[in-house]
Amino acid sequence: MRAVLIGLALLLIAAPATAQPVTTPPPTTTHTVDYREPTTKADGTPLQGLKSIRLYWRVDDGPETVVTLPASSIKGGLDRRLRLTVPATSGVLSVTLTAVDVSGNESARTAPVTKTIVPSAGKE
């Protein structure tokens, strides 16, 4: 019995490892998104329950991605800046924003803002 166990242990130790494919992340570009948090509701009354801002982005007709950013305060109003890294070196980047209140209600989206991503001429 001991010889069988030793033989089994040797088989396990000597078994070749399977090779894992090497993946290279896609090239990316980084963009600055500036926005001001809202201070009023759609009806014009002061905002008293801002929880977060949702930033929706996509490149060309690719999948849409959402980033949730915490609000600076329940009243909003702060100018904010976000550095957004996207997996693309060319195409049209489209960004829209919504506001989410403490009850989870989400506003309508802003009009899309677009930026053409131009391929770099080369790297040194």
C-alpha cells in the first residue's frame, strides 16, 4: 500500500502544468470630464437629497459603461473633475450624466457630450 501511495505522489508532483495564455490589456486613452453637481430638482426647487452622480460612457457603438460617483453633499453644487480611462485609441467617446437621490430615484440623462479620440502619431 505504501508503494502505491508513493507512486501516486510522484505522479502528482511530476504532472506537467498546463500553460496559461498570456493576455495583453488593450491600449487605453485618458480623458478629463468636468461637471457641476446639480443644486435644484427638475421642478426648480432646491436639492436636498443628492446621493450620487452616474456617468455613462461608450466609445462608438460599443457597450455602455456606468461609473457611480458619490455626491459632495446632499445639496450638490460642487465643480468636479474625473479622469476617465477608456480602452480605445480612436473613435468617438460619448458621455452623459444623471443625478441619483437618497431614495434611489435617477434623473433624466444630460444631453450627450462627445469627443473624437484621435490615434497618436507615434510614441518616442
